[in-house]
Amino acid sequence: MKLFYFTFTSIIFIVVLTLPSCLKHKTAKVNSFDSTCVDTISFNNEIMPEILTPSCNTSGCHNSTSVAGGYDLSNYTNNSSNADIILNSIQQVNGFVPMPLGAPKLDDSLINKFKCWIEQGKLNN
């Protein structure tokens, strides 16, 4: 009987030790890019004119007038508070509406730039 408890306890111990390593692989980010955020990303000079203005707010969808889906992406405050949702949408992660709607996915370099802006603290620069 002691051998049974020792074996059972040993198996449970091994499972508990190895389970986190299995779960770690299954929770990897979808569509994550190798982000090499060397340069500081400027919201006013890069994020707004290269990503948000041509793809989001001047398209007539997410500006202060139409506010499609409840998102006005025409200013820094709204973009920084919705940055994670925007990133998941432009990465086209399952469970998020793929953006830009009805258009090709943004270039990976633009998506990575947006990701770097978030990682750098969503600076208003």
C-alpha cells in the first residue's frame, strides 16, 4: 500500500511540474511578430499618418463623425485607450473583427510599428 501511495504521489508531482511547460506553448500569441523596436515610434509622425489616417479614420469608418463600431480613432486619446483592440484587429486575431474591413491586411511592417508603439508606452509624441 505504501508503494501505491508513493507511486501515485510521484506521478502527481511530475504532472504538476511539467504541466506549466505544456500550457506555456499553447498560450503563445497569435500573429506575433519579431519586434525589434530600436527606434522610438512617433504617434504624430508615424502611427497616425501611416496607419490610422489612411486605413481607419479617413476611410470614413472610425472618424469623429461616423464612429463605426463605437470607435473614433481620430485622436491620440482614443487610439491609446483602444490600442490593444486595434492591434488584435489589424493582426486579424481570431475573436476580433479583422481590419481594415473589406481591404487587404496591413503590411507586417506597419503592424509591427503599431506593436512597437504600444511596447514603448504609447507615447503621445
